Amino acid sequence: MIQKEFGKIDGVVRAKRRPYIPVVLSIEEVNTIISVLRHPYDLVVKMLYGCGLRLFECLNLRINNFNFDAGILTVHDGKGKKDRTIPIPQVLYDELKHQIDNVHALHQKDLSDKYDGAFMFDSIEKKYKNAGKEFIWQWFFPAKTLTEVEGSHEIRRYHLHESHVQKAIKKAVNKARLTKRATAHTFRHSYASHLLQANYDIRTIQELLGHSDVRTTMIYTHTVKSRTIKERRSPLDF
């Protein structure tokens, strides 16, 4: 081994990593996957695609995140601990309200079984000790079973587990015989790409996705065909 320092090297440019181009599904492919999913996984996917949510954002939704009067869904503590609002898809209103009715019925049963409430944020738990038992703080996609808290005798309810959703989506993608590799995050990519394809401006899409930097959102310009007029003409001829 030659034990010598390289010294100063000029004129060397660091190689840039090529941007990853995400997989995007067509509207028909999204609908096909949803059609072979069972409840509640079909509704999870509708929210991932219809609102452009990350999987953890979707599963962390609680009843009080929905404002049907204003038609707005509020996402708290997204990536980077940021909050944002998203339009609720009008086509999902009835289905979402039916899910809320299901959660209410489950909540009443949990109360009668003397459970200790939904798992809560530490800050809310300290300020409002009984918040976990209030209906508005229940998970929109609750877990199917109650969980015993380690180190205590508390019985609480968590939200649907991410791995269960991921497995359901993988199974549905295989059943739909798609030629693309699709995951839970693919529906968020598809949401952004379809908005861009519908001529929504990149800044609006950035806000809906909760991106800090518009350069992150710009990746979706590579996922859809450009609709820009490219015919060479003088501005005088417009």
C-alpha cells in the first residue's frame, strides 16, 4: 500500500445522481386495484389516491381531521411535522361518513368493555387525560383488535397496521395482473401526476403534497406527457 496523500485535485466534478422517476398508474389501473380490495383497504387506497396521502398520514387520521361542512381534510404532523389541508373528494362523502358510523359503533362497544381509550399523542394525553375515550379522537381506520399496553394493565386501540395495508395492496396488484410495480406510495405519485396532467400548476400540487421544496414536486413533470405548445412561432404571431 502506498502511504501518500493525494494532494489537491482540480477540475473534478462530483457525479450527480439521476432523479428517480416514480411509477404512476392510470386511472383505470387505480380503479381496477380498488375493485379487488376488501373493506377497509379499498377505502384506504381511495384516500391515498384521492387525497395524495402518505400511508402513515392516512392511517394516523382521526375523526376530528374531517370537516365535511368546509369539505376539508386536515393532515397533522405530516412529513417534517407539518400540517396541511386537502379537499375531501366529494365522491367519497357517503363512504367516509359510513366509515365514521362504523367507528362510532365500535367506540361504543369499546366503552362498554371498559377500554382505556385510543392511543394518543403524549402532549394531548398529558393535557387532556380522558381524550383517548372521546369519539373525536378515535382512529378513522381503527385496528381490528385491542392492544394491551406493555408494563401496564391498560387496554387501548391502535390504528390499522401499515403492514396489513401493504400486504393487501400487493395481493390486489397481483390479482389485477398489472405490469407495473405498485405500492402504497404509488397512489400518491399517481395523484400528483394526474393533477399535473389536468393542468394544475406545480405550486398548487406542491402545497397539496406538503413538499417543502418545489424541486421535489418537479419530479412529476417526468411522469406525464407534456401538454406544452412546442410549435416554433414568433410572439407576434400569437
